[in-house]
Amino acid sequence: MFDVSAIVWLLALPICQGFILSTGSGSERVCFGELGCFDQKPPFRSSSRPFSVLPKSPADLKTQFLLRTRATPTSDVQEIVSDAASVQKSHFDGSKKTKFLVHGFTHHGKRQWLQDLAAELLRAEDVNVIIVDWGNGAGLPYDQASSNTRVVGAQIAQLINAMIKTAHSSPDKFHIIGHSLGAHVSGYAGERVKNLGRISGLDPAGPYFEGTPPKVRLDPTDAVLVDNIHANGAGILSIGMGTKQAMGDVDFYPNGGAEQPGCDSNLLKKILHTGWNAVTLGLYGAEAAVSCSHERSYYLYTETINSVCPFKAFPCANFEDFDAGKCLHCNGNGCSRMGYHADKSSAKGSLYLETKSASTYCGYHYQVNITADTPMDGEVHIQLHGTKQDTDLLPLTKGSGEIKNNGDKVSHLVVTRTDIGNVTGITVKYDKTAGLLTTWMYPDNWKVMGVSILEGKTEKTSSFCAYGKSIKSHSQTDFKVTGQC
């Protein structure tokens, strides 16, 4: 079960980093038979890792590998170990793909999100799903859990190599999906399995891993494809448990990758919300508040598996440009589907998308540009009309938008939950800002020169020419497609 004291530990990390380094000897090491030896020499001991400790033994960790297949219902999950007899007696089928699911800090293998993820994977494909339960090693203190990831990764690699040898599988059939510390567990496994097929990191943990050499953390060399979702890279001072550092071949940044919509982003609010949830909803409620953005990564990934909506992500210099609608072009093959289907694209680098604040999270992106014929100060809302359906009235400006000069643009990205088809029209609503100054400086009627909409799905631009059409304050005006202005 989640321990609220984990929050205190994470908040203390920056202070400890400034004043305390491990007192452990750099020459200390432990050896665990076929798993090999582990030490705490650099790079595993550094200023990024203020407390350097050795990992616990496999006997202490008690890691379990829980196999689920379409042939085994959830009530008949099999535990397997890395020996030939165990693999042969199980329902494991080496001819099929295998998905390892690895939880992170303070979690365990029975968490509901793991069961849901396994179920969606089995609904999508006839595969082997193995849940890795290392809950005994994932608890407090954080530095110990971080160190334990090395042994758990070695255990996963040992099992994969046994399956390759015993069940005649191949490295390219294996895909490890790890959340938080589990993402780095996946990396440690991947470095021990040559040509491992794929690793998907779900908000890879930041503390103790961000800024470290590739040997210490998940990196692109750990598998043929390493794809990551960054959801909570706000920084440790904001209780950001992930990182914005790119650690894969392709790194996805939904909503910028720092905080997620619907989650508290203000530190004080986050702490107060966590305390209130602890009192009213218990420890899981507290976890939902403090880890909301961090946990969103596995909810997003789970939804991507069987979603009709593609979770299309776009290359961009930064999220600010993407949010302004400047990057809804793939430039050849630069786009990719975030999540499970990321392997269907050859896109590399940092990709951005926006999602909704609650399930279903996926959305369709539209860049809306309105060119003004007169100055204005107020809020602008729009409704898109399509061949399939219309959207609700959506905010285009965040708060009051001000246009001081003729020819200036209101430009923003809007995201709809449904595919409306080809855009056929747009309704624009204008609400002038109330106040003596705005009453004197700006007219009640806002004149619009033209409107254009770029659809992210098709990369097609539709133009709506207005030539001075007026929108009266607190009313709305319709525009129809008229071709290029």
C-alpha cells in the first residue's frame, strides 16, 4: 500500500542532495550467483544519488513473475521462475509475443492498473503477459528502492534468457512496460538481453536517475525500440516524480510532460489536497492526489492499446509552440502514435500532443487562427462543425485575449474528444471584457477578417473568409468554408 511518508522523503531529496553524500565505501559490493555482482562505485554513487546503498538480495526482494494468457483466467494466474522446468510446466508459449509489466515505487503486482493493463493487452493480442511483483523491494526508503531496481532488472533478464533457451522464443518477441522506477528496471533488464525487442517507459522516475550516465538509467541502447511517456516532469520541488529528460528513441510529452490536466499543479494545493484525501479517502486517495500526473502515464498507455482515437503526436521545438498550434505538421514521417502503437512509426525524438482531463483521454487537434479587422479585448469561444458531428462551444483564448492592431491573430490549439470529420464551418462567440477602460478603448462589435483551421489528423487547412464580418459582444457568428482567402 502507498505510504504518505514517501512524499516527505521525496520532498527531502533536494535538501539531502545539497548537504549529504553516502557514507558507504565505494569498494563495497554484493554478489548474487548467476545474477552477478553489484557495487556502489560511480556512476551509481554521485551528486545525483546522495544516498548510495547496495541492493537487497533476491531472497529479501521475493520477486514474483505472474503469467497471464488467454488460456488462463485471472483467477488462475501462474507464477513462474527462471528455470527450465517452471517455464515448461507453465502456459508460456514461446512462439507468441511476451509483455512484461513492471510497477514502480510503493506499488505491488496486485495493483488494479496492472490488472487492467494486462486485460487490455490480452484483448488486443494473443500474447503472454507477465506481471513482475517486486513490492517487497519497492517501498521506503526511496534510495533503497532505486538500488533494488538493478537486481529486479537482472532477474527479469534471467527469466527472458531462460525462455529464449527453453521455449525457443527470440529476443525481439519481448516487450517490457515499466512505470516510474519500473522503467529503469526495464532498462537494467534490457542491457542484459541482446536485441531485446522493446521497452516502454511510463513516466520514468526522475529522482536518482535524471542527469545520470546511460548505464544508471533507461536509455535508447537498452532495446531495439525504447519509447517513453513523460507525464510528471515538473521537478522534485513540485513533487514531480518523473523527468522531462529524453531517455528513449522516441519520447512523448502529453500536455508538455510536467503536469496533467485535471491534476493539481500548484505545490501548496497538491499538499493540501493530499492531506484532505488521506483523511477522507484513505491512503489510496492521498496517492491519487500527490501522484495524479505520475499515475496518468499508465492510464494513458492502457487507453492507447484498443483506442480508435490514434493519440497522434507531433514533432515540435517545445510545448509552448505546440500549444500555440505551430506544429500540426508531420514533415514526412515525423509523427507517431503515443503508447502501445508507437512501434508502427519510424518517428524519433521528442513528440507532443494534448489530451483531455479524464477518460477518454485521447483527442483530435485543431489549430484555429482568427485574423482581426479591428482591435478587441475579451474572451473568444468557438464551435467547430464537421461532416460527422459538431463540437461543444470551446474556449479559444485562455482568459481575456487582447488584440491591439488590425491584422493581429488569435491563434490557439483546441482538442476535441471526437473526430468531427472534415471541417465545414465554425461558430465564433465573443465576450468583451467588462470595465470602464475597455468600454472606452474597444468597440462592442469585433470585426473579423478571416478564419483558418488546420486539422492535425489530415494536416489539411480550411479557410473561412469574413472580410470585416462583425461579431457583437455576447453573441456569436457563423462562418462557412469559402476556400482560400
